[in-house]
Amino acid sequence: MKLLIRWSPSILVMAAIFLFSHRTGDDLNSLLPFFQKWVPWMEGFDWGHFIAYFVLSLTYLWALSGPRPGPGVMISVLLLCLVYGATDEYHQTFVEGRMADWKDLRNDGIGAAAALLMVSLPGMSRLYSKLPHAKKY
């Protein structure tokens, strides 16, 4: 049961990413102008991918580690995010008006790495270690 609880946030974030990826190109083109109006610098960098994988990496980290994640866990989380990002890009090739883009995968990796870097900072590391972590699965 603890295993299911620990992985539930990751599963929910992956489902949300899948649902957004399943939207057609026309659906997304109707959403992007709204965001670009409020965030004009968004045009050159896909902040949606960055934020989604920033959050996904934090959920993976919580699922895989205890209060003080080591470098091996951090690398595993980054690789998991990149693998899920690659499968997401592949999935988009089957959606009308969408295509796989290596830049999206790059943004996924940057978002995941930024979250892991943030958790590694001394103040954030102390805050992260205070989250409820199960000792054993």
C-alpha cells in the first residue's frame, strides 16, 4: 500500500502529461496565444514541458528516495524523466497535428534537472528532508 501511495503523484502527473500530449495541434494552437499574451518570452522556450517535467521529477524523487537522495537516485530520476519524455514524443506522432521534437525532450530534461538541482541546494535540501518519507516500502 505504501508503494502505491508513493507512486500516486507520479502516476497523476504522467497521466496529465499524456492527456495534454493527446490534444490535437489545433487544440493547442488555441491555448498557446492565451499563455503567450501573459508570458511573451514563452515563444522561444516551451515552458509547458519545463514545468511538467520539473514537477514529474519531484514526484519521481519522492517515490524513489528517502529524506536525503543520493547521486544515484538523482541520476535515475533524470533518466526516468527523459525516458518518459521520449515515449511522450513518440506518442505525439500518432496525434493529428502533432509531431515529435527533440527540443521538447531537451526542455523536459532541463526541467527535470532544474528540479533536482533545486532540491540539492542547502536550504531546499533541508526542507525536502522534512517531507514525510517512508523508511521502507
